[in-house]
Amino acid sequence: MQKRIIPALMAAALLITGVISIISIHGLQGNARVINYAGVVRGATQRLIKKELNGQPDDELIRRLDGILAELETGDGQNGLVRLDDDSFQDLISQMQAQWTQIKEEIGRVRAGADGARLYQQSEDYFTLADLTVSAAEDYSERQVHTAELGLIFLSALFLLLSAALAWFTAAQTRRQRLLQEAEEKNLLERQQLAQLSEDLRAPMDEISELIYVSDIVTHELLFINETGQRTLNLPKACGQMCYEVLQGLDHPCEFCSTPHLVPGETYTWEHSNQITKRHYLLKDRLIQWEGRPARLEIAFDITEAEAEKQAIRHTLDVEQMVMECVRTLYQGHDLSQSFPVVLEKLGRFLSADRAYLAVARDGRLCTDYEWSLQASETKELSIEDISPQTLERWRAAFGQEGCISYDNIERLREAHPEEYGLLLSHNAHSLVVAPLDQDGRLKGFLVVINPPAERIQSIAPLLQTLCYFLMLTFRRLESEQQLAQLSYYDSLTSFYNRNRFIEDSNALTGASGPVGVVYLDVNGLKDINDQRGHAYGDRVLAECAQMIREAFQNADFYRIGGDEFVILCPGVSQSSFETKLAALRRRFQAGGLCRAAIGAQWAGHFANIHQIIAAADAEMYEDKKNFYRQNPVSNRYRHLSDEALRLSDPEVLREEIRQKRFVVYLQPKLSSSDRSTVGAEALIRYQSRSGSLTLPGNFLPMLEESQLISQIDFYVFECVCFQINAWIEQGKQLLPISVNFSRSSLSQPDFVDSLVRLCRKHGVEQRYLEIELTETSHEADTVDLNGLIQELRQAGFTVSIDDFGTRYANVALLAKAEFDVLKLDRSLVEDVAVNPRARDVVESIVNTCKKLEIQVVAEGIETEDQLSVLRACGVDLGQGFLFSRPIPIGEYEEKFL
């Protein structure tokens, strides 16, 4: 048949070519007639015009020309013309029709006697237009001829290509038939060889120690299983059965069958635990031909022991991961009621237990403070009253030997320890793990996990011991944080609230409704008492003052906001009740005793501005204090208020005294606690009276601060320090930073930092050699933003130090709010640090917190070697105090420490 296709194709090609040629010739003949008649119109029009100009009208010729033009435009007429499908030709014919109409109109006018010049010109124009029309028809005919030529060439080429393609296809089919025949013969030979190979492979596969089998991938029929497989599965003869029945004990194809994953020429490796042999296998599968059938060959390697080791390693890693998650939860949270239940849930779910809880020993009882349960249960937790002394003692011994108690099945206790068995059974415990919480060798409580599966209990002791260790660390950390919080809001001597709490409470009362009473109290002569009789006696005076306040004012809030200052806030008190209590308080102090105090009080019917009310009470207290010291001139603290020191409250006198250099700057060195090398100094002020005696700052600075003149002293000291550092630079001496104290009056100045920078530039001193000491007393001034001020000082290049940490100005919250450089521990924290373990713990906690925040710690008021040794053990790096040096003149400081 293929041989007959080519002649038929050629005949069809000749027929189609002939038809197309006839059609093309017919079209060309029509085009030629159009060209001819267009020329006829051109010549006939010229002949007609000549006749009309010569006075020979020819209406017949006009009608004939009308017919030819219409037929050229439409293709309909008696001349057998066709309409040329060419836009340019048709456009020219339309123009000829329009001009022909004009010519006929002009012929009418000429016949009527008009001049023939215009008709002659129109005939010339018409001749030109007709000539263009003939050219357009000729161009169209030429294009048609060219198109016909291309069509014939294309058809000829197409039929030639088809003939060649058919010839090639016929040859290819012949080759393919030959190849198929050869392949069929080859496949027959290969099937014979595979059958022989399958037979030859049976013997060596029977000798291999691993289980090997072959199954049909379509029917799942077991085609072969070696002797190892027959022995392992106890199958004397299994061929012909389904592989899933023999190997897996199923009645349907395995859902985990590897056949869908197999790729010809590749080995598929996977693992599976067999439920019949109870072993774990590494399996290698491959597609093969077995006796001419598509089959799956599987080799099973027994890796049960290796898998057990891997599972043990994975379990260890899971344990470590769980412990790390628990530790992260403990250290990220500060609320035990939130973090401990999360930890217990992680532990309980990891061990697949029913319940987990933390029992803490308190007052001879086990209190379940934190617990987690998989589902709601009314079963009560173990209580220490439920555990017999013998059981508890046995548990203690087990804790010491194994680290924890674990029972994977309490039935084992039924005969040996029936009492313990009954106790656990009554608590619906079938398995149990108990780990101790030890604190300094004392049993603090238990970590209890109820009903974990037996396989999860194996090697559980290290996990629980580690977790209990971090639980106890969390307890200790939170206890330390509570101690710091206690320090931050309570005064340890009087148990009153401290300044931090006073600031928060007074701010909270702003805008409140109802009446309020405020008492501002200052202990008179406390400094003299401390100087003459010691700080211990001074503490007794303060304690007695606090007791009298507590007895006179009940149901009020008490604050110790300074070393000798107290405030009583009485919100909601009536005026009569407040005045009665105030009178009772005054009588108590007037009755004698250790303590005498200046008292100021204010009562207001509403909280318009609590700070103004407190300020008014403070001012009244200062008036009372002035009266006291006027009546008691023997006081060392204000003995100059009536003579030279009193004169300093006059701004003109103060400026003159500064100009006369009667204020002298002393330096107290700061030393390293490890090697006692000098690391800097603190600048302190002294007033040298005209008599030549030196007056300590405590005897004149409070008065200057009250009279708003202290800023002049602050900046005078700062400029003196800048001048001295510049002198050391010129002398080539070693430069160490000097710290300068500033009052809240100076800090509240809007250009405070700019003023310091100008003074540094004036004396050519870099800001890094100057340390600005601040106390939280600046919070008292509403115009001072302490955090913003610290940031501005540090950006200007100054080192910022927080002074007097541990007194009324101490605020632990400041550690989190402000980024400063140095924290100075007040002497009140240092005094008994060598003999008071609690004070030592507090200092150590503060130091550890500061080191995490990269804050340097300086201890003030070090007077003994024992204090220095303990502070050094607590991690304090720098110290300042009489043990090293008292405040000394600058010249002496240069000789001894530079």
C-alpha cells in the first residue's frame, strides 16, 4: 500500500496545480480587459472633447463612457469586465467618476456657448488621472501574476516534500519491523537466561545469613525465601503464599509496602520493625526479573541492637532538649506560679505521665504549691503526714544512693512494703518517680511524677536530679530578687516604707479624691548623736522615733525617706482626727526620751496637688528645726548658723567667699580592692572660715541647698577639678578620673550639661576624666528627668555614677531603667558586711547584677581590713574609705597617689 501512496500523491499534485493554473489564467484575462477598457476611457474621452470643442456633439459616446466607468467600478455590465479588488485602483476609478461628472457638466455649458478653455483643461487633467488608473490596474495585474507564480512554486515544493517524507517513513517502518523482530528474539533469549540465573541464585542466597525473599510486585505472591528466612519465620514451605501473610501476619497487602517507591536500577533502603520476629531490620529492596516475572528482591539486615543504642542516644538528646527548655522557662520567668506549672507540664508530657507536682516542705507539711495534670483528677497529692517515718527514712537513703525513687510497677511493693503499696495505690499511682529538692543538705520538698510508662522511667535519675538542681537555683534566685525588692521598698531598720515607695505612692495619690493629712518629721541632732555616741546608738534613736510614730498614727502609711527624715501619709482622715493624732505625736516627742524631732504637718480637704501639700509640710518642719537649733546652739551641726556659716546664705557674701577662695577642694582616693592601686578620686568641699578652721560640708551645704545657692558651690568645685586636671596635664602627671557631686538644684538647670562641657573646653580637659555623681534625690524635682539626664551626660562623654546606693536614695528599679557607668555602695551597706551574712548576700547580689549590666561597683566607707576582705570576696573591685585615706588636700593627694 505504501508503494501506491506516492503515485497517487503525485497525480493529486498535478491535478491541483492544473486547476490553480486555470483559475489564475482566467483572473489574468479579466485583469487585461480592465486595463484595456481603462485605456479606452482615456482615449475616448480625449476624442469626445475634441468633438465638443469643434462643435460636434456625440451623446452616444458619452453614454458608452458612462457604462464603461460604471462597469469598471462595480464589475457588472455588458463588456464582461471584472471588479479589481485593489483599493488604490478603486480610489482612482472613484476620482475618474467624479471628474467625468464635471466634464459632462462643462460640455453642457460649452454647448450652451461657453468658452471651451476650461473644458480643454479638464480633459488634460482627466487624461492624466486615466493614465494613473491604467498604471494602477497594470500594477495589480503584475502582483496577481507574481502571487500565482509563488503559489505554484509553493505547491510544487510541498508535494515534493510530502513525497520525500513518505519515502523516509516507508524506509523507517521497514527498519522498525526488522528491529522488533530482533528484539523479540533477544527477549526470548534473555528470559531463558533469567530463568537459568534464578535457578543458579537460589543456592548462594540460601547460604547467606540475612533473610532474603522475592515476591511478585503485582500479585504479592512469594516466589522465593531463603533458608534463613524459613528458619526465622518457621516456614518449611512458603512459596506460593502471599508475602504479607507469611512475613507480616496480615490478611491484606501492607500499607507500608515499598513497591511504589522502587525505581528500576536503584536500591531502596528503609527500616521496619517486624511484629512476628519482634526484631528491627534494615531493608534493601530492588526490582528484578524472576523467572520472567517482575518481582521485588528484599534483603533484611537485623539491626535490633544498633537501633536500641540509637534510640538510647535519641532519648538522651530529647532529655537534654527538654531540660534546656525547662531551664529557659525558669530563667526567662520571674513568676513561679507561671513558670513552674509550665516546667511540670513539659516534664509530665515528656514522661507520658498522668500528673506531676512540686511539693515543698513548710511547717512540717508537704504543700503542693505547683502541679500539672493530664486531665482533671480528684485524687489528692501525697502529703508528708501520709508517709510513715520508716518509708520517709528509706526514701532518704535511696535519695542518697540513687538520686531518686522510681517504681515502674508498684505491685512489686505489695509484699515487701505493704504500707507503702497501700499508700501509693490509694493515690491511684501505678508507677511513680520521686526526686528530692535539697537546699544546703536539708530536704526542702519533692518533685513527684505519677504514672509514667515503665520504658520512660529507665535512666530517669540524672534528668530529675538536673531539673531539681535548676529548680532550687530558681528558688534561690527569686529569694535574692525578693531581698533586693525588699531593699528597694522597705527600710530595714524601721520596717517603714523607704523613699522609693514614697515616690510611687505620692505619685499614685495625685488626683485622688477625699481629704489627706501629711506629717513631715526630721530627727534633730542625729549627726551629733552618731558622731558622739556611735551609729548603733543613732539607730536606736531612729527605731524609737519609728515606734512613737507607729503608736501615734495607726492605719497610716509610714516612710523613712532619708537618714533622719520621716513622712506620714494619712489619706481619707478627717481634720479633727488628724489634728488629734498630730497633737499626740508632738506630746510623745516632748515627753523626753532618746529622740527629739522637728515636725511639720498639713491637712487638706482634697488631693489638689499632693506634692504641694508635702512641700508645705516640709517647709513647716524646716521652720521647726531652725527654732530647735536656735534654742540649742551647742549642736555641732549648726553651731555656725548664727555667725560665719549663717552669712553664707547671703548670695553676695557667698560670691565674695568663693572669690576669696575660702572654699577648698579636698580629694579622697578610690583604690582597687585587689592590689590597692589608685584608680581615681572623689572631690569634696571644705569651708575655711576667717579664723582658719575648716568647716565640713554637712555644716553649711544643707543651708545653701535650702537657700537655692548650692549650685554656685557645685560648679565652683567642678571648675577647680578641671583646672587641676589641666595642671596635671601640663606637668605630665598620670591622669585619673575625678568624680564631682551635684545637687538637685544644679541638675534641674536646663543648660546643665552644656555648662559642664563649656567648662571642660575652657580648661582643655577631656570629659572622660570627669565622673558626675548623681543621687536619686533628683527625682524630688519634677523638672529633672534622671534617665534623660544620664543619657545626655554619657553622650557628652562624661562617666555617670549613682551615689549613696543603699540609703534613702537606693532604688533597685533604677538598675533596669537607666544606663549608667558606676554604682557606689553607701557606707550603711558596708558597716556590718563583715559580720552580717544577710548584708553580705545583699551586697553580692547587687554586685552580680551590676556585672551582668557592665556597671562598675565602688564601696564607700571601708574602714577595716575585714570589710575589705569580704567586699573583695563579694566581687567589689573598687573601694573608698578611711582604711585607704581620709579626704586630703590636693597637694597631699599628688604626693601620695600620683
